[in-house]
Amino acid sequence: MKNLRGHKKSSESKIGETLRGYGFDEKKVNDYASMSEERLIEELIKSVKESKKNGTFDAQKIQTFASIVAPRLDENGRKKLQKLLKEIT
């Protein structure tokens, strides 16, 4: 599995800025940056379930998260992510 940690600092910084702009706190940004693709998908599922349960589900926020994460996944990971997005949004 691919890990985001190996990418250039400039792209990590841009990802971090974007995630913070969408309400992700610094700890979450750092957590996501160090996760494997499998773990990122698990987190996406968990986040969707929680937000649907408490009435705060925002499909646009999920799409934004996915668009930030997708380029850092391998082709198989991107396919899994797209399939998952179709199921949850």
C-alpha cells in the first residue's frame, strides 16, 4: 500500500492547507498524511457513518476530501475510492 508520507513537502503543505480550509484540524491533517491507503478509506467510511448518524453529512466535503486524497493513491486505490464514493454519496 502507498503511504502519503513520502511525497514532497510542498504538496503536503498544500494538502494540509486545503484540508484545514475545509474544517480539518491540524491533528487530523497530520494523521491523514501518515495513513496507508487502506486506512484512509476506513477513515472515510467512518466519517460518513458518523456524519450521517448525527445529521451533518456533507457530500461536497466528502468529494473534496476524496479529490485531495485520490492523486496520492495508486490506480487500484483510486478505483476503490471511486466505487466507495458512488456507494456513500
